[in-house]
Amino acid sequence: MDFTFSIGWVFGGLVIAAIGGAIVVFYQKIADNMANGVSSYDKVKLFGVITVVVGLLIAMNLHTLILTILVNIIRGGK
């Protein structure tokens, strides 16, 4: 697996991480308006944290490595 730097992936990953950060910061308003209110506060925060982590993985260009490993596990190959 060859890792190369790509400014597009860095920019895209940071945008995704910023969106996830905004979700974590404004989770109460998002949950009140788009989900079930108080009962879903933790779910919305968890979704935001997962979005931040995925965004950082994309920014570091590690998402291809993780997806390759998952596909090889599913296919049973090497």
C-alpha cells in the first residue's frame, strides 16, 4: 500500500471533522430540532465524535488502509 499526500483529502477530512465538531458543540439544538429531544442527546454527541474521528482519518489518508483491511477480512483473502 502506497501512501501519498493529497491536499484534497486533507481539506475534505478537515471539513468533515469541523462538521462533526459543530455537531458536538450544538448537540442540544440539533437533538431538539431533528431528533427526539432529550432522549437522544447522547446519540447526537456520539455521532458527532464518530464524524470527527472519521474526518481525521480521512485527513491523514488512513481511510484507504482501513477499508483495504476490512475488505480483505470480508473476502477472506490476504
